Amino acid sequence: MWNSMGTNNYLVALSLFVLLPHLTSSKIELVDNGYRNIVIAIHKAVPENPQLIDKIKEMLKEASNYLYVATRFRVFFKEVKILLPDTWTPKPDLYKKATTETYSQANVIIAGLKSTKGDEPYTLQYGGCGKEGRYTHFTPNYLLNDTFIQVYGRRGKVFVHEWAHLRWGVFDEYNKYQPFYKEGEHYRVTKCPKDLSGKVCLGNDCSKCNLENASDPPKEGCVFLPEMHQETSSSIMYSPLLKSINQFCDKSNHNQDAPNDQNRFCNLKSTWEVILESEDLRNANEATDLGSVEPQFTVMQERKTALCLVLDVSRSMSESQRLTRLQQASTLFIEKIAKEGSFIGIVTFNNIAYVKKGLTYISGDDVRKTLVNALPTKAEGGTNICSGLLEAFEVLSSDDGSTEGDEILLITGSEDSGISSCFETVKKSGTKIHIIAMGQSATKELEMLSEMTNGRRAHASDNFNSNGLVEAFVELSEGQIQLESIGGTQEPGDSLVGDTYIDSEVGFNTTFLVTWLTDVKPDIFISDPDGKEYLTKDFQLEEKTTAGTLIIPGKAKTGKWSYSVQNTANQAQPMTISITSQPSGAKFESVVVKTHLQQTDEPPYTLVIYAEVFKNFMPVHNAKVIAIVETASTKIITVTLQDNGAGADLVKDDGIYSSFMTDYDGIGRYNFKVQVSRLHTATKEAAGHTSGAMYVQGYLENGTVHLNPPKLAIDDEDFPVEDFVRTKSGGTFMVKVVPPANQDVFPPCQITDLSAELLNNTVTLAWTAPGDDMDKGTVAEYEIRKSKQAVHLRDNFHNATQINTSSIIPLTARSREEFSFDLEEEEKVNNSAIFFAVVSCDESLLASDVSNIARVVIYHPSPKSRDPDTSNQNRKLTVGLAVSLVTIILCSVLGLIVFIINKRNSGMTVLDEEHVR
């Protein structure tokens, strides 16, 4: 018997602390049946319109009541924060200053439309069934234009539909790509529940769409139009438009046959079953005596904040050139990244804290230089992190008497057993604390500071080549885009060389930062697409640090740039180059990359690395995405991320690139970054697969067809994407235990894209090959089973009928597998279905989870319906003959009647004459 999911005497335990973005719902709290700390944020590019605030409030008020009923009186929305951008007019009497809330971490975003999706509400979710989504997206137009209500439903109901995606990880019960499916000798509508009433129509005509012949699929353009008034109350995940719908499909009425995402990703479970398994509803009882379930709203606004650098100068910072690298990165931040008009202060600490520079208004190069001159140059003494934080609070409160909404960047490489003594003060401060841990000796509780304040977290190893500290500083500025960040130790005379690409949507304030270790500066060469050269003499060399910067004036030329950094010292030395830029102000948004980590809930606690690659909220296809992981021992591990809908990747071509990580090298802090590029390949941005409320094309009411306006056409070919490169820091996570080198703990990953086709009684199964360790390597064998009941495969796989797979020679992971076999004679029963599933096994007998379930329908058309075209011709011929026959008969009858009448009149005369004779 195979060992399912790698259960053995050894379990890998990974405790992960992940740099933002987190799954956005992680900060939401459920207290006394009410959801609190929900953040709805408006993008800075949205024009100021106070009506948006009112519409958001209306939506959430309606949604709270609807959610309360939909969850059978269990939960509702208690407290909601509406976050306005700093581009809107400040109104301190109406808008509270934001503290730790940000647009990038909001649960719901209000932003410009996604070009190919128009104003369609949707939720970005890629973690799988039962996993929280990233965010829900509404456009301003959707909120302000009431015509959308007639195609999606009331906004409050739509919000609950999206909330189920976002919070509980359920999926849609419709399928816009496969609206009908075969069931026996008929076609059926992809919906839940099955008894949802309506008609299939072609425009206003509901007589042209025939579902009764499985060999004659519905005509193109046929759509299901539901009855507006239903006898059933389910299901919200099919369409919240219908008036009677206020429940989720449950076990009693779930349609397991429908080819929708809910069945595919949740193993045929109903949405209500998945919701009940969530932590929220497992512990939430019915609450019928709550009184009002109307949420309370707080309107907040992002404003210019003050930042205090809190820098460790204890003796541990003198190790491994930590202080030197801190100076380099801090100088870059102060001189090139910090925005004009912002406030910066500097505090250092060892045993005690020192204010090196109070809050300083950034206005010009001279001010920046005074801040750089205040950076520490000496490291000695012990460590008291809390002293530095408390001193920083004093600095931050010097402008307005409050620390709320301000920020601290804490950089330390030291242990400190007393760090928890100021946790309560930190929680009450309203200050966001970002942390950078330098080296492996930084205190293990450090990440708790950023966790409790919603701050960012990063790790800079003692490997000078990693460039992690500079990358962490770049992450602090949302306006900076990292193009390249590489490093390496070069022997005397050797060079760090490469190319980068600047696309047309970036290019302003393009900065090349070069660092080295010795006092001998390198020979630097930069060339733009037109061949213009920039040399070492063109770089600004910092006085206190071994670093140089070059800022390209105006907008950097679009195209390929080349660089070379040659070591001119007489000894080997590490050197790095970091290239950043800012958006050019082009019509369209530039390519945006975001990262995320997710750990599985069960042994062996595998780690999944995700990268979102989007442009104008649309997925970018065919990009090359590589995750570079630096282990605790500074070993570099590369992981290729793919958007192929297999393994760790949920959906193909949705712009989410992902892969499992199974290689570890010691315990401690790991950090990672993602490099994304498109160079000379057919990359494009296109409509992606997302979860969201269905655009209802029409409905029936009192027997009358009501058609909605046609939906904005989606062109899946869309827009080409020019050459580009991006580097995105992913942050840090902690590995507390690693598997023994001689023990296999990772099974093959689950097959999630199994498909089945039937042709002439031969079944062909196809799937993407998993690996020996999740999606790496090659499995030992496959076990394929079949059943006439899908749930039998799901719940009792090993008791289902096994198919002989001895002829399969497994291919390497991510290859495409196919396997064909003939149906047994007794299986060729007309109008029946057979279901299939696969489990893979590695050489250690570790087995994967059961795959998604595929099926074939056995249908032998009768001679009358075997050929739809011939059948239609015969039907027309029959109708024509019948009409002709009826015409002949009618003519004959009429002729006979006329004849009889005439005969009768003539006959009466003859008889009279004969009678006379």
C-alpha cells in the first residue's frame, strides 16, 4: 500500500514568516459573529468622488444583511474601513488618518477597469479550494452605474458572492467556457442546483435551442435564461441576480455533474460544505438575537507620513561588512529613493539609543546630504532594540504629537532577549514597523514587530553578492521598479556583465547602483540602445561607502542596455549592480510583479512560491519567471515558476506563475526574489480566468424574455507586450526544521488537469506529469481507477476498479502524459457515464492525492439521430412530403365534394325524368 501524502515517522515543520503581500484576508478578524478590520481601498488614480464612499457604504449595509441570511444566521459585517488615497482632498474632520492600512494590502480594491473584463467584479484567487483569495476588485463605474444591477444583481448580493471567493475559497458554479454538458442522451445546463428553472434561448427565441439530442449540441449563441422568480433559494455562487436566491448550494442539492470550477477545484463538494469547513464557520453558531447587523464605517485617508530609520550599531554589526552594506543601502535610499516633501529621522542604538537626526523635511540635495552624513560609521556595544524603538516614537511624535500612521524601518543583526518588553507599546503606537534582519543572528522574535503592525519584512544575508539589503530598501518605495539586481565575486580583471531592457512604460529616474568591497573602485561601462556610453567617471561615487550611482537624465531610452563592471583590484572581490526605474507616465500601466508564499496545511508542509505578473490588471502570458532562493547558509536555489495549470498552479494562463519548493539547506532565515522577463518571445497580455459574478444575458419573468445589453466583447488575443525585465523581492521566511538528507518526505504533487475523451469505445486520458518530489523529477508509476460514481473515486479510490497501466513509462515532471485503453464490453451501456482518477507514486512509495475526476459519457445515437445534418434534411423532406400529401388530399376532398354536389343535382333530374317515364 502506498503511503498517501508522504506520512511517515518524520514530519517536516516549517514556520514561515513571509514578506508582503500576504493573502489579504489574513488581517480580518471574526469576533462575536462579526467581521472586523475589513479594508476597502480606492486607488490613487481614481478621480475624487465622495459619492463612491456612499455607494460603498450602501453595498456593505445590504451585503451584511444578505450574508447573515446566507450563512444561516452565523456571521455578518461588523466594522469596515474605507481607505481613500492621498490624491483626494484632505478633510481631517471627515477622514481619519490611516495608520497601518494601505492600498496594497486591502481586502477589496476600487480601481480602474481591467481592459478585457470591462467593469466585471471579480476576485483574484489562486491558493485552491478553501484558501483565501488575494483581493476583490470593483471598478468605480460598477459602483456608480446602476445599470450593472440588472446584469449582475444587487451590489450587496454580488459582494457576498465575491466574499465567498475571497474569504472561504469557494468557486463559481457556472462555466462561461462550457455552459452545457452531456448527460446521457441529453445536454444539460452547467448550473447549481439542477432544478434552477429557466429556458435555453437564442436571443428572444426559446424554440431554436434543442438540448434533447446529445449528438446535436446547442447552437452557437444559445444561452440559459433563468426565471427571475425561483422556487429554489440556491445558489449564490451561480448567480446572485435572481430575487429568491439567498443560499449556497449544499450537499442536498449540489450538482456534482456540472463541469464548473467548484467541482473541479473542490473535489465535487458543494460550496456550503466548504464554507462550513472554514475556521470561521466551524466555530460560529447561529446568532439570532444580535439585533442590528449593520456595519460601522471608518473613512480613512493615506497621508504623507514620517519615517524614522532605527539602525543597529552594536558590535554584531561590525561582522561580515554589515555596517558597510547598511551605509550603502541607506545612502541609496536617502539620496535616490526618498520622496521630496517626506520626513526622515535617524536613530541608532546599541545598549542605549541616540537621535542622530530629528525629523527632517526632504527638500533638495543638500538636505539629503546632511542625512547621509548622520549615518553611523562605528559599531560597538550590546543590543537594546526597544530603546531604539521608543526613541523613534519620540522623534516621530515631534511634528504633530502623534505616531499614528508613521513608519519605522528597523535594521538589526543582533540577538536581544528583551525585545518583547515593548510589544504592547508598539501595538498601541499606530506605527507601521518594517524590519530587515541582517545575517542569521538577528533575534528570532524580530518578525513579530512587523506582523503586529502590518509592516514589511526582509532578510539580508551576510553574502555581499546577494544585494538583499538594497532590494529591501527599494521595496519601501511603491514608485520604484526594480529591473535588475545581481551580484558575484569577480577575480582580478574579470567582469560582472549583462543586459537589461527598459520598456516604454518605465524609464524616468533610471538609476544604476554599483557596489564593491575594497577601496579600489571598479571599471564601469554602461551602454544605451543607441550605443551611448557611460563610464566610471559619470558615476557619483559616495565618500563614505564603496558604491557609485548613475541617474539617467530625463527618460531613459527604450530598448536593450548593456553593462560591465570590471574588478580592477589585485584580489577577488564581490560586486553588485542594481538597476531601478520609475513609471514613464505612459497611457498604460507598466508590468507589475507581486510575490506570495503559501504553506500547505498538512504534512509534509510543502511551500508554494507564487508570482503575479499583470499589466493593466490583465495577466501577462508566456513570461519567463525564476524564483531565486537564498538559504540560511547563503546557498542559491533556483525554482522555475510556470503558469500551466498543473502542479502548484491552479489555472493556466491566469498570470499567476507558481511552483513547489522542496530543496532546503539548513535551518534559519531564507530570503527570495523573483526575476521576470520577456525577451524576444510572443508575450501578450490577455483576458485571464478569474472568479467573479456571472454576467446574466437575460431572464424570464411571467413568461416574457428580458434580454440584457450584450457584454463587452473579450478579445483573448489582445495586446502584445514589449520586451521587459523585472526583479521583485519576495522577502523572508523562517525554516525551523529541515528533512534529513537521506529521507524522502515529499510525494508527487496532485494531478489537477486530468481530462478524458471517448472515441469509438476508446478512452484517452491526458494530464501533466507530476514529479518524484511534488513537481520535480519523475514518478515511479501511476495508478488509474474508474467507477460509475464520482464520489466513489473521491472517497474510496483504492476500492474502485483498477486499470492496467503497466505499459506507461512515466515522463519527467511537467511533461504531457497520454494513455489510451478500450472500454470493457459491459461498460458500453448507452446513456451512461464512467469516471476516472489517477494517483501517482514515487520510488519511496509516497503517493499523491487523488487527482481531479474526469469522465466520459457513453452515447450511441439512434439511426434517426446519428447524423444531425442528415437528420435535419430528412426532417425537412418529411415535412415537405407531409405538406404535399395534405395538399393533395385537401384538393381531392374538395373536388369530390364539388362532384357529389353536382352529381346530386344532376341525379335528381334524371330520377324525375325516369319516374315520369
